[in-house]
Amino acid sequence: MSLATPRTAVTDWVLPTQGITIDGWLRPRANTPGDLVDADMNRLANWRFSHVRLPVGSGADGGTSIDQALDRLARFGLRAVVSMELTAAEQAPIWADAAAREAVKSAWHALAKRVQDHPACLAFELLTDPDPPDTLSADQVIALGGPRLSAMGARRTPLPGATAGRAWSGLASTLLGAIREAGARQIVIVNAPQGDPASFAHLRPVGDPDRDGISYGFHAFAPVAFTMQGLDHGDDPIDPVSAHPDAGGDARGPVSYPGVFGGERWDRSRMEAWLAPALQFRETYRAPLYCGSFGVSAGAPRNGQLTWLRSFLGLCRHNHIGWAYAGYRDARFGLVCESGPFATLDRYRNGYRLDYDLLGVLQSEA
């Protein structure tokens, strides 16, 4: 696996390349083991990942424990993309309440000031899944730091996603400012609303990539009928041979890739078209891209799962997109799976509970 840093306009900043998310370590999560030991770090280093993506909250779990996590990563030559992960309920007040916004801004300032000099701190991801309402008023968007529309623009009916894009662009600029005011010089990753590449069509640049050290991010779980096998992100894993709601008719078992989903064929070409808004944004603003989360449920057909991953990682390699796989130890996407209905699959029946084929794809397609 090459650890070469892709170069775009950001010439004086270190960009994340190939990594993996360690979920549940600093921010507890259902179906994800939270305890990690030195043996885990040693494996990740030996597997030649350049970094881990480390979700934290805006409160105490971003304090003392993150110092310990970074110390452990540093001992094994690993670095971290620190991502602030807020649930929908935690995010909701931010978009309408100035005090809630100030709290998040203060949290980023304090966190950046605390860890900016740690050698394992590689980058900051402002919000894992920014989800601004598309129904905000013009005054609310301006309060968030979004640009004021011209008189003509204000008279038009906004396109779907346009208001959310302006709102998040404004808040992201404010949070970026808080990090830079703290003195931190790490790359700052601004995810598209909902992590959706289509949302780049309405995202405004929050600064100059070269001067301000900005990368833009997205997540890749399309088509969700395949990658999630009929479940949302928060649902529990299901039996891999259960009926799929999008399979149609009396079909049994999971749907596969390449294949037809919602009347449309999905293959590498369709995936590239799905990525097009993100790629166009990068070309327009000369800004590097980072995919902070992607994967296919272990309940998907095996060949389809690995083919999807090869398609996506091949596009990342071709377009110089850094990435972090969805999960190290996870009940649905895990490179390692120790519990849940998928833990009984043959691929995990070894001493490490490791999916060797999945690891091979992540390494060979990087």
C-alpha cells in the first residue's frame, strides 16, 4: 500500500491518505467494541494504514482520553483524523440557537489547542455528518455565517439543498476560524451536507485550500440498497439471508453489485457519475478530497461486496482521493468482527477474527 501523499493546491499541508475508522473508542457506539489494546495498534501499523479516523464528541470524551489515544497511536507510528461526531439530536440546536453554535465553536477551539502539537494529530474533520435543515430562513442562514443572497436571488425559490449548503458553508467557516485562532496548522476537512457528493453542488468554499489548509469530504454508501442491505446506518445488523425490501417481488436474499437498484444499473461508471459533483468541486476550487467513511455490509453477497470496494477504491486511486474505511472492529462493516450475526461467517473464523480478503482489497486497491 503506497503512503505517498497526493498533491493538489495544498502544497504545504499533510493530507490523509489510506486509513480506517476506529469507532466506539472515544465515543461509545452500539455494536462496536470500545476497548482497544496495543495489539490492535500494532496490527493497523503492520497492515500499513497511514492513519485512523477517530470520532469524538463535543464534550468530555474529547478531553483527557484523546490525549491517551493519540499517545498510543504515536507509539506505533499512526496518526489520527479527529472527527467531531454529533447525533441528529445533538446537531439540531446548532442551526437555530446562537448559544449552541458558540458551544461547538468553543469545543473546537479547546480541542485544537489541546492536541495541535501532538505528533499523532494529522487533521480535523469539522462534523462527521453535517445535517443542516433545508428550511432555514434567510436570517438564520446569515446568523450561521452564510452569504446574503442578492435581491434577485432572494426572490427565487431555492433549489433543494441550496439553503442547507449555504448554512453549512457559513458555520464551517466559523469553526475553521476557531481552529486557526487556536494556532492549529493541521488540515481541516469540511464534509458535504449529509456526506453526500451531490451536496457539493450547493457547497460554498470556506477559504483558500492552499492558504487555509482545507480539504473537503464525503461518505460513500451508494447505492444504499446494496451497501446497507435494506437497513439505515443506525439499525442493528440482520441475518445475511433475510429478504431484502428493495429486491422486488418474492426475491429472497441480499441484492448484489453490479446490479439494478431502483430501476437503474449500478456499476463503476454509475459510481463515477455519482462522484461527479465532488470531482467538479475539486476541479473548480483546486481542493483535495477525502472519503471519511465507506463500506458494504458483511450481509451482502461476497463477490458483490468485494467488487464494489474495488470499484470505489479504484476511483479513489485514479482521482487522488484520501480515504478511511468504515470500520476496524464493527458488527456490520468490520475488518474484524467478533460479535453479532455476521461473526459466524466463514471469513471471520480465524484467530484474529479478520476478513483477510477485505484487507487484501484495501491494500491492493490503494
